[in-house]
Amino acid sequence: MYMIKVLYTLIILILISACGMRDSENEIKLSTLIQADFAYTQDLFNCNLNQNQSLISLETFFSKNIKKYMSLAEQENLKVSIFFPENNSNITNFIISIISDKNHEGVKKFVDKINNDNFKNVAFCQFPIYQNRGLNFKDELTVSSDLYLNAEILRCKFNEGYNFGTFEIAINKFINSLRLIEIPYSISYLEDNSEDNSFIWINYFYKEDYQKILLDNWIGNSDSLEIQNEFSENATCIDSKKYKSYKLI
């Protein structure tokens, strides 16, 4: 009788363990079914100023041709911005950002247009059109800026076994946590089509002293540390760079 009870107990434990493994596997499978609700596409083109060229040359080029670029952007529903590295007195590189609505051809027309106007005399750019699918997790602007936005671009890769579905929980915790300190900002998430299982995360802040606000009110508290750990569990970020984002069109 005793051996029967032992065997019975072992069978129950095996079944419970098997069910637990199935539940875990099901959670992973279900998370892969959760897809981001992408709302636009965004291309980021890396550029370098040519030798003996400056930001004044860049500004002159776009000022001279802005009317036809604006006309094309309006026809193709494009939004064009330029990202300059923050706190760099000798800027030699920048990023051209073009947001569209899955309009590969429209983006190509814009690229061809500036190339036909000899943009290469001012700067050298890499123009692969990846049409990274994007969405805004938070877009509640309480402060607007006609001059520039403080932007931070992170290039990341999901860790093995993780995906957007598992990451979304940590993202929502992050957004809810930052709402408590009432800092005006927005977040863009881009599916990086240039590399497998990668994404681009862009923070936009609308106050010049945003870093001080975060240091004083968020970074270092228990919620922040927990969220940072969840982020690290889901993904590894390769680099993080700060920019000033200027709206061109």
C-alpha cells in the first residue's frame, strides 16, 4: 500500500511538472503571436559631411532647394528630419530620417531628388531603404518645440527566446512609471529590417533639463531598477547615442 501511494505521488508530480513545462512553452508560443500595431515606416540614413564642408553648407543646400523638397514630401506624405549628435562642437556626421506610410517609392524619389541636386558635394550618405515598421508607444506632447527635440537612439537586439510580445509588458511598466514624474516625452519603436531580431528605440524629450529630471526622480528608485532588469532580460542594446532632432519638412 505504501509503495502504491509513493508511485501515485510520483505520477502526480510528473504530471504537474509536465503541465508546467507545457504552460511555459505555451506562454512563449503565445508571446510570438502578439504583434506590434505598426502605424508608419521610418528610414534612418547615416551621413558624413565631406571634407571642408560644414553645417552651414548643409543648411545652404536645403534652403536653396526646400520648396521643391516640400512639394515632393507633401505629394508623397513624407516627414523629413535631421538628427545631429548632441554636445558635439565639431559635427561631421548626422542622420536623415524619413517617415512615410509604407511608401518605398516616395522615399526613393526624395533620395533621388537630393542626389540629382548634387547632395554628394556636401555629404556622403548611405541610402538603403529598409522601411522599418514603427509605432509610437507614447505620444503625449505637453511641450512643443519648433526648433529641435532631444532624442536618444538605441539599437537593440532581442535575447534568445524573447520577442515583442514578452517585451511589451516591460514597456508598459516603463511608460506608467514615467507618467508619475510628469516629464513630457514620446517613444518610437522601430522594427529594424537591416538585422534579424533587432529593433530601434527612440526617446524624444521636450525639456532641455530632461536628464536632470530623470536622475532626480526616476533613475535609481526601485521601480526603475526593476524595469531596467526586465529590459535587460528581454533585449541587449548595442549602443545608445543622443541627438538634437530638427524638423526639415
